[in-house]
Amino acid sequence: MNCIGKLCFFPLDPNGPKIFGFAEYIAALALIVLAWTTVDYRYRFHVHTSSVDVRRLAFYSVAGIGALTILTDLWRASGWLVPEIGFLTPAMWQAILGACFLAMFLFWTSTAFLVPPIFNRRNAERFIEIIYKEVKQGDRSRIAQMADAVARSAPAIVQMSQQYQKNRHDRVLAKRFDAGARALELLADPRVCSVIVSSAPALLDSIFEELQRSPHESRGTYTLVCNVLSAAITEESSFLYHEIADWQLGPAAASQPITTLIFGNTELLDCMQGVFRTGSTLNWKNTHWQAYLRAASQVVRSYAEHVLPNRFRHSPTLQDIFNELRDAPAMLGIGQPAGLERNTDAVLTLRALINFIQQTCKSLGQTKISASDWSGLAQHLNPIQQIAEVAYKILLASSRVRTPIETAWHVQHNIAWSGIFDSFTSGPGDEVMHEVRERLVRMIWISIRELDYSPNYVGAQMLGLCVNLGLVGDRRIPSASAKSSPQDALARIVTRWTRRRFAWLHKYHPSLATAGFPDGVTYNKQKRSISKEFSVSAFQAKPTFKLFQVEPAPRGDPESHRKTTRPPTFSPANNRRQIPDRPWF
């Protein structure tokens, strides 16, 4: 042993105990490298987004430990001198190197598997960098894995976005929280939304559960909800196609957990006005409309569950839904010369719209607000009035089906008219549905009566619908009373109008007067009779005809017979309020 003062040196024994040498280091490093290169994408994402640069730290640690290990083996093999330091023996030195190597591996493993990093101000830029990279590349499988990895951080992103929205006018505070807003906007990208609605429901759960606790209106939240709805409708593997309220599909689908979470909070959706304004329904198929209506039904159900007499409020989201549905029936017949003729997909959509009307009436009927109390809202904000307008558009669309006779009757009567007027014999929605029928009858009558003042094709189509349905005829109609139905009131007044005014309308506007008549319904000018043909069937060997006589048209100038002063509002029996008397087209 050689000593220099109090510092002594001794040569290493080449045959001494070996705990962690270069050979062990190489074997362990090979296993770690194999793990690093074959590990799942999500775990590499966790390592990349850690607050500490784990990859750089692991690289320098491995390099340093490897250099010290090979130097230790070289020193021992050469028998060179080492200083004698009390507790630091050769075996202890090797144990320290091995412990450092093990600590580095455990730190990487815990970051990747056990305690993944959560989005915060220190690692926000790392999160944004990798999310932006995946969105830019557009690989759906990688986006799905990225979304699944981000799910743990979704609450933190939403919270930071909310703080940014609260403090956006304070430049210093806004800069501290703007990373959350940027991350949420990246997650709201259409590419991401088209993937997460079908492949990454965990991210949807995390984001919207936190939005329930931290509701706020921002560009990111608005874009996210809009793109989620649009993607859920267009992607036929999304939750809107799986979560159907049918117990035959299983309790998980029937309970509609994701649909309820996203669209079951009307107050949150009302903060982001315009979510249900899709603006792209022209090329929708029946499946798309049914998915949209499932989401809309959840909004209606949520609104009905939370509206109370002391919390009587208007819902802009509900208003947007009815605005879209009012245009839906007309969009179904675009590009078709005979409206919905033989268009099975459009007919199925009409059925879905009618079913939505029935479900909406049930939901509103289960509230503590009576049908008459809804008039507390403005006329154009009253949900009952909006339902009636959608029903009117459905009947108007069905009136375009005019050929052949069987198809016209099936669509106009069996689907449209029966779905609205022959349902709800009893139940929680009966009062609401009755009010809808009263308003709908008034709209139909106003459209027909408008022919007296301004002849138009909308009124002619409604007149043709009434004729085909048998509302115009010589059958005995019950007199007006408190128990008479809106249909009877409509039949009575339209029959009277047709008898007195149809000949005049045909004399001066012959093509318009019969524009709404389907096949099998004709007008004989000489005999002044409207004839409806009943085609041959298994129970009828030859066609039969039903005639309705009208009064002759008065002589004189046509303008002298056109009415200029509209009569008072038509009200079916037992009506409880007055409604503005105006055309509905």
C-alpha cells in the first residue's frame, strides 16, 4: 500500500468479487433497448411528455454508467492503484453503479407505465408538440393511440382552458394558461374527432365529465362539440350507432352512456350556441338522420327533466334542433321530380321524424308544465309551436308524393297523417300532442284559406292532401263541440271552403287548383265534381269512384272574387289561446 500523507492507495485485485461489471451492463442494456424499441406507442408518448426529459436523462445516465463500468473493469484487470476511502470498497463501487443503472430503469418504467405524466404548465409544450404531429400526419391508428394516452390529461386540459377563458383579458395570467386552450383546440380537430367517436371513447368520457364540472364557452369547446356531433353522425361505427335505446342490444347500449354524457346537459350546450346547426344535411342518408335524432332526443329529454315552473327558460340548442328539422322534409325531396316517390330512404326518414315528434311530446308531457303554460315563452320559442311546424313540414313533404295511387296513399295517410293524428290515445304526452294537433290543423287551414287572397302552390298541395285523405267529402262530420277533434274541425271547414271556392279557383287558376291532386283524383269542369278513384284490390274487382260536388264559380272579373280582408283566426273547439293568423310558408 502506498500513501501520500493521509491518502493511501492500494492495487485492485483482478480476482476480487464482481457484482456489476461491463458484461452485466451490456446484457442489461440489451434488454432495456429491446424494451424501449418494442414498447407500445402510448408508453412512448408518456415518456415523451414527461416534465423531465426522460429520454435525454436515460441516454446520459446509460452512457456515464457504461463508461464508469468499463473503466472499473479495466482498472481491476490492470491492477492499478485506487484510493482507500473508508466505506467505498470495490464491491460498494460496483453496487453503486448497478443501483444507478437500476434507478434509471425504474424511473423510466414508472414514467411510462405506473405514473404517466399529466398535462401541466411544465410539459404542456411537449403535449402540444406530439398532438400537433399526429394531427398533421393524419394516421388514424396513431391518432387513436394518442387520444387514448391523452385521456388521463383531459381534465387538466379542460381546467386550464377554463382558467384561460376566465383570465383572457389579463395578459400575464392568459399566458400562463393559454397552453390548455391550444391543446383543447388541437383535440377538437375534425381528424381527431372522427377517430375518437368510434375508437377512443375514454377521451370523450374524460373531456365531457370535466366539462360537466368546469363548464365554459370557448372556441375549443364549441369546435369540439360541433365536430364530435358531426363525426358521430357521419362515422357509422360511432357511439350514436351503437348506443340505441333497445334492451335487445344489451344494457350497455340501451343506457346510452356516452350519448347522455355529451348531449344530456342542455345548460352546457346552451353555452355553445349553434352546435346542432349542421348546415350539411343535403346528402344525409336515413342512418345519418336517425343518428342526429338520437342525439336530439337526448337534448329534449335533458331539457324536459330540468325545466321547472320556477326555472322556465328557453333553450337555444332546442331552437337549433327544430330549425334543422323544419328544413329536413323539404331536403328529402330535392332533385326528385315527384317529391318522395319510391324513395324508401326518405320515407324511413319521415318515419324517424314522426317518431321524434312523438317522443318529444312524451318528454314534454312528463314535465310539471302544462301545455297552456308553454305560452309563457315567445311564440317562436314555444317548443309546442316548433313541434307543430315540423309536423306541418312533414305533411307538406308527403303531399308531393302523387304517383302511383298506392304510394301516395301509403305515404300521405299511413305514414304522415296517421303518425301525427292517430297516435297518443292516452299517456303523459297526450295533452301536448293534442295541442300540437290543434296548432297543426290551424296551419293547414291558413295555408288553404290563403288561396282566397294569394293563390299559391303550397296551399294547393295542402288542399290536394286533404282531398286524398278524405277530409273533403259529403260524409257526416260531427258538429263543433268541446269533444270534437281538431281533425273533424279541419274536415268541416275545408269541406265548406272547397264546396264554395274550388270552382272559382279552377276557373281562374286551373293548373294551380289541381297541382296537389295525386293520381286518381281529378276534377270535371262540366260536372263541377271532384272524383277520387279507388283502385282494384283483392276485395274489389273493379275501380270505384267517390264524387264531391262543388258550387259554380261566380261570374265577373277574377280580381273581384279574390278576397282582400282576412277573417278572424280559425280556432278548433276547446282552444285555449289565440295564435297569430299568418301563412306558414
